[in-house]
Amino acid sequence: MDHAEYANRWNLAKELHIKFLGPVQPSQWPSTHERLFSDVQKLGKRTFHWFTESITIDTLEKPWRNAIRNRAMRLSKLAEESKRIRRNEDSWRFTIENEVMHRFTVEVACTQCRKRLWESEIPATTDSINWQADSLEARRRKRKPCRCPRVWGQNYDDGGINMLFSDRVKATIKHYPALEVAAQPGRLKKYEAPDRVYGLKQTDNFKILLDSTDRRSLVASTRRSLRESIEYTPFGPEGEPLLYPFLIMEAKTSNGASRAEVDMQTAFCIKRLLKLQHDLRAATGDDTQWPTGTTETQQGGDMNSEIHYNIVDLWNGNISYLDDSLQLLLIVDYIFDWARDIYRPAILGELDVLATGDITATDPGVFSTMSSRIASWMNASTEGQTTQVSTFGEPPDLNYLKVVSQEGVIRDAHIIESRYVGLRITEDDVDTFLLSFPCAKTAEIWLFDILKCLSGSWRVDAETIDALESFWTAEPRPTRDKFRREEIFHLNIAIHMFVSELWEPIRQITCFSITESALHVIFSRLGHVQHPDFTQHPEVDPTRLDNESHKIRICEYHVFNACNPSSNGEKRSKCGPNFLP
């Protein structure tokens, strides 16, 4: 950007009431954003040392915090490496951006138990409308952390792809009217392409509202859909529009542009995105449901209101440092929480005021919205919505066994999926297994936990483990030649009963087994001379397992009867030596 264009941009920004206020004092913050800005500044002061020290206190209730710490360490190392080898702008972005914006790509609800895989360090909230704040707080109180056993090699937040947000890279944002900022007189800039923009996906609920008739056109001679009467995206026609963008990113090399130039390059795109939100709120008038608002309206000299776009600096840092990398991740996570729990429902609420279409409390196809509100629509009235099934004159259509409606889901209780998850460690696996730990201290912690687990174990051979798997899955299990058939394993199993995201009953047995010889090797590698004696634990062979199989079925029956799907619950039964006397 040359000097003439910069000057033109600065003058036009001033004329359009776009102001970059910098790091102003809290007393100068917009009143509607005081809580949000305060939360961001608090997160911008977190230190890596404090965060790490606090993890051990609440690991059980917030297991995702350890993953955030590891992400911060990784981000810092990537930034330091990129700076050391002097990567160019595109290489920086390719290396860093996806790490920073990770939260916008993954689900927050477990696909098995519907509980949370993650929460913001500080939950985003609003102080503007009491009933909305109370509703959000009530939903959050019901959220519990997922405690499902992780599959070997699975990350904690592997809950699937986030279906609420999407982004555009180098997509053109159209300016109306065109900008007179070019250095050449008479040349207009009709569009700009910021590096990256995040917005809302057009989920089913958004599509229903936008495709329905605009209430304001009901009294007109020509009815129009809301999609035709209101602007909802700054981009041109595309397959699936990105709705009401709320986050913009612009990258520049340190020697290629100053901070002021970056401000001027993003100024008019920011104004364009904020104007979309302002126009939506203005369209609903006195019926607005917006909890916070997006712009400030001030009275002009001619008594007409003028829109002011004030941009405030809340944080800056160098992500080569651990403190700054952690702070940036926490702030981005907070923005995600705000976008999910406050901004997106506000946009839906405003569109709902204008549209004639009816939407559901849960957005079809978006699992995490179902998980947070499933109890409410399970209790909804079913009056006037019945399902009739006829099998006369035609072959029976078994699709009636899979009914999904707004009020609930019907599944044949006889259809049960059986899952078997097992980990076996033999003497040959010890070296590889110990190398998976970052240090000997971590391996010591793992060993301590495993010894507690094995305190209620069985002594079995490989044939018995195979028989258990075959019994549980009702499928023959091929013999594994790598195991010595006479070798003794210490085995502990747990039975989990739950309902999947498709409302199908799932029974899962999780088995951990380790050979006696492997235990001896692990103890010796970690410098322990003595280890607990498990020889008194009960021995179980395939014959005994088969004779006592009805007890597993009884256990299974009681667990399923104890489950209450409407409360998103999961019941578990742990099986040990007391289970097979």
C-alpha cells in the first residue's frame, strides 16, 4: 500500500466514522460489550506457569485443559521455528493459523454420551437481557464433562467436525458503494479479499427461516422470501453461503507493513460485516432479540442518526513465548464460545422475528445443539403429530422402526450394537509402550494407576480373552499366533451401556490386559525391585466364562433398565473377580 492510498483510506475511514481507538481504558469501552471485553483482557493476562499448576486441581472436571496446555507448547514451538527460518507470509499462515483456530473445526459434544469435550476457560455471557442470560446459565449448569474411555490413539476432542461455523480464505467482499481509495483519481475499489473470514454455516434452521416468507411482505401485493428481502452475506453467490461473518483475519510480514497499514486494509471489510449485523437488528425494530448489539448510533448534526464503528485493541503478543501462545488460544476459544452460545442464537432470534418459518429448538443435523437441548424437545407436546403404519397389501416397510421426529426418536430395542475395545501388553510391547511416555515420571504415574486397576483383576490366558471377545460380539475370533497360549494375563474389564447419537442401544466391553512377564520388565525398567503379588487373584478359563455368561446378561439387563436416555445419562457396570465367583 503506497502513501497516497493509505492517506485516502484514512480520510475515508474518518468520513465513515470508522475509528481504531487502540488500547483504551475500560471506562471508554462500549457499554454493551463491557463484560465481553473484560473477559478477553482477563484471558490475555493468564500465564503458562499458573495455567499448568492449576491443571492438577481440576483435571477430572476439566480434562481438556491439559490438551490446551499441549497446544500452547506446540504453537510456541511452531512460531519460533517459523521465525528462525524466516518463513514468508503464506508459510506462516499455513503453519500457524489452523493451530490457532482449531476450536472452530471440532465438535464440543461427545458422540457417545452427549456430554462436553470442552468448555471455555471463562464462559462467554451477556448482561443485557436477563431471561436470555438465565437460560444460557441454566443450560451450562446441565453440561457435564465427557468421561467416555478414549480409544487408543484418539485425541480428547475428536468429537467430529463442527457444523456451526465455516470460513472463507481470500474470498472477495463486495463494497456498496465502491471505495474511492485508489491512488489513481477516478479508480474505484469494488471489493477486497481479506486473508480469512469466519461466519455461520447455513444449517437447516437458517435455511428454513431464509426460505420462508418475510413477515413484512405479508401486507404487500408481492410476497418475498426473507432471503430476497435481507442481506445476510457480504460475498457473491456461492453453493452454501457464509452467514453474518463475525471474525476477520489479516496477516502481514513484519517488514512488509506497519500496524496502521493493516488497520487501514481491514477497516472497510470490518465496517461491511458490522453493517450486516446492524441492518438485521434494525429490521426487527422494537421486536429485536439482540442481547448485545454491534455498533454505536449517535445523533448527527442534522438530527439524523449516524452509525459509528469503534475498534478497540484488547490484546497483543508474541506467540513465540509460551504465555502469549496460551493467551491467544484461550481468547480464540472464548470467541468460539461467544459465537456458539450468544452470537449465533441472537442471529437466529432476529431472523425468527422477521420470518414466517418455524424452526426447532435443536438444529437438525447439528449434534451439539441436540445434546444441549434434547431434554426440552423430548418433553414437547405430540398433539396432532402421530405416525401411522400400514402393512396391508404390500410387503412390510421396516423403516417404521426408525422414526425421527421433532418430539423424539423410536428405535427397536432388540437391535443392539456390541462393541469390544481391548488393549493387550506383552513383554515384546514394553519398549514401544514405555517410549510413548514423554518421561519416566509420567510412566510412573501411569504404572501407579494401572496397579490400582489391576487390584481387582482376573488371571486368564489368551484363549480366555479371545473367548470373551467372541462371546460379546457373537463372532468367532481368529487365534493370534503372536501370543504364547500358556502365558498368564492380568485382565480387568468394564461394561458400558449407553445410547448413541442415533438413539441406538450400545453395549461396549473395554478390556485391559497385561502379561506377568511384561509387568516384571516394566518394574525393572523403572527401577522397582518389588511389585505387588497378584497370584491370589481368581483364575478364569473359557469353560468357566461360558458357564457364568448368564450373569453378564443379567448385568446387561439391569444396566439398560437403569439408563434414562432423556437425561443424557450413561450407566456403567464394572466387572471384576466378584462378578464371577
